[in-house]
Amino acid sequence: MEKMEKGVESGEFKGERSRKFLKASKIVMEYQKQHYQEVIKRASQGEPVIWTNVGVPYEIMYAMDLPILFTLHWSALLAAKQMAPHYLSVLNERGYFRDLCRYCSMPLGYLFENKPEDGPWEGLPIPAALVVETMDDPILKIWELMAKKLKVPLYIWDHTMNVEPPRAFWESVENIEAYSYKEGWRVDYAVKETEGLINFLETVTGKR
């Protein structure tokens, strides 16, 4: 722990180097690295990049051939590189609530420090827009602050939820799917929300 703290104070992030014993871990890391390098390359060529989060229908972005980055994956990478204490301390020093979701707030600390070159894998490319699913208030506020810092538009993709879901609702994924689309108005709402997302993406990226 002492070794970690010294690394954080110096800004060098020199903690204990992780050792991967599983072949799968090495394959996944290499795949992720290739994905980031591909997105960075496309961004350098002028293509619009979208930062997004879990819960958003990113299949639409794939269909539009938009390079996307998931901020939660970036947070996991920062944690794996032992940079998490440093970026969280940036938030702490600014007076942000210490019990915020770590993986949700870490990218904000990364942006506040304004030293993208210190991030792993050449840092994150500037996005054309941010897209996040409606979640709790802190997450929405974090994404709003990131959009303001980056000076890019933010789209909040909304979805409905049963007010009083039956007990069986939580028993299986199949039940959740079945009950979620039982009411016709909710399907109509989802369609309109998705159409709105498509219109937004077409507007900010120029792709169809």
C-alpha cells in the first residue's frame, strides 16, 4: 500500500504490476487494446466518436458504423493500471461526494485533470457527443458535467419501468423481458425514444 501511495503522489502510478495467469485475461486485454487503438485511429482521421454507457441501444451506433467507447470500460482500465486513486483524489479535492459510484465518476476526474496524455493507451479521443441511459441523479449529473467539460452535446436515452412489478418480474431475464413489453404504450414509448436517438446521432455525426 505504501508503494502505491508514493506512486500516486508522484503522478507515476507505479503500483504492483498485475500478473495474468489466465489465457482468457490476456486475450480480452489484447482485444480491448486493439479496439481502443482502432477508435483512436478513426478519430484521428476525423470520424465522429461517441462516448456511451451500458443500457443504451448501441446496436444502432454499430449499424451507423460509429466508433464508440464505453466509459465504464475506461474506468476499469484506469483501475487496472492503478490510476484510480489519483483520479478519484482529483474529485475529492474539488469537494465531490466521496461515495459516488467509482466507475461512473472516474472519467470525470480524468477530464478535470486535463492531462489526456497521462491516460493509458494514448488517452481518450474527444467525442462528437455523449449518450447515456436514464439512471440515478448522480450519474446523469456526472455525464452533464463531462459534456460541459468537453463542450459536446449530451443525449439521455430514456426507458420506462413498471411502477409495481409483480414478484415474478425478478425471477428470470425472460420474465423481465415479458413484463417489460406487456403494455403497448411502453413499446410505443421505446420506439419514439429510439427514433429520437437516431435523429440525434444523425444530426451530430452526419451519418445515417
